[in-house]
Amino acid sequence: MEQAAVSIAGRRIRGLYAVTPDERDTAVLAAKVRAALAGGANLVQYRNKAVDPATRREQAIALLEICREREVPLIINDDLRLALDIDADGVHLGEDDGSLEAARAQLATDKIVGASCHDRLPLARAAQRSGASYVAFGSFFPSNVKPAAVRAPLQLLRDAKASMAIPVVAIGGITAVNAPQLVAAGADCIAVISALFAAGDVEAAARQFVRLFSPAR
């Protein structure tokens, strides 16, 4: 049965943002995403640089069904065409992955458009003007996924929160040990790949990150 789209309007972009690993086995990937959602992940980004376009589409459709069951948005990394094709809940674009204005114009108003802004606050401000739903900064720590990524300082999160009206996402080398300082600096979301999906217990790892955003912690 066709799943209804997630309503993004009014949804807070906050908490654990689960970004998928380069997993070739769709069933394995689906099981890991289910576990992350069971642990409380509030957004999922499908990112897989290791498979062909047909497999990417197959995996994206499988994850979209899982996310719709949980009423959690599925964001497609760097591929507006795929996001439009499967009616995903949004797209995340890097600096060289296409125009934010074009993406916003082609997506419905209730869809999410995320933008990678690295260590550059002016780029984030420009993204906000272009219709971005959130901006992502990083890498804040050494990253196995992108070892050559530019490093961003914690102060950048504080400056962004003080001057911008859209949510701020932190990414890059985030673990349960270093994540608290990102949340304390103002990150609305922490985007995690390895420390979540490479964990022996993905659901438990997700819960550990989610607790950082709980008022009772």
C-alpha cells in the first residue's frame, strides 16, 4: 500500500539525524535504519556512495517506506532527481551539488532542503536566503567518512545560533563522547554515521544520542 508523505510543516528539525553508511545490502541497511528509528532518530538521510543508481533507487524506496511508517522524514543526499522521483521528504545538497534555489523551486513548500556549509557562516546565511530548511556545519572532529574534510570550530555553532533563524546541524566525527559539547554549543541536530551504524547495537547507540536532547538528562 502506498504510504502517505510525512508532513514537514511545523516539524522541528532537532535531535539525532541518522545518515546512512555505504551499505550495499539493502536488507542490512533497512534493518539498521529500523533500529536507529526505534532508538529515536528524528530524521534519516539516505547517503550511499558505493552503489549504482539502480541500487540507490531501490534502497531509497525501501527506506522511505520504513520512515513513513515511523512518520520520520527521509532526506536524499546530493540527488534532487531521486528525491523528486520517489517523493522523498527532502534533499541535502553540498556546495557543488546544485542550486538551492532550484531545489526549493522544484520541491513542495513542506519539503526539507538542507545545505552543507562546512566552516563558513556567510555560506550558511546565503543558504538561508535561498530557502534552506537547515544548514549543516562540520567536520567538527576527525572523520573516517571524510578524513580530508575541513574542520569547523565550536564557536561557529554559537555564532550561527545567534544570527540565523533556521536549525543548525553539526556533523563530522561525532561520537557519544564528544557530542555533548556540540549540543551545549547550540546544535539543533547531530548528524551521525559511523558511531551510530557501526555500533554493535544500533538502537542503543541511537538512544544514547537522543538522550542528549532530553530536558531530563
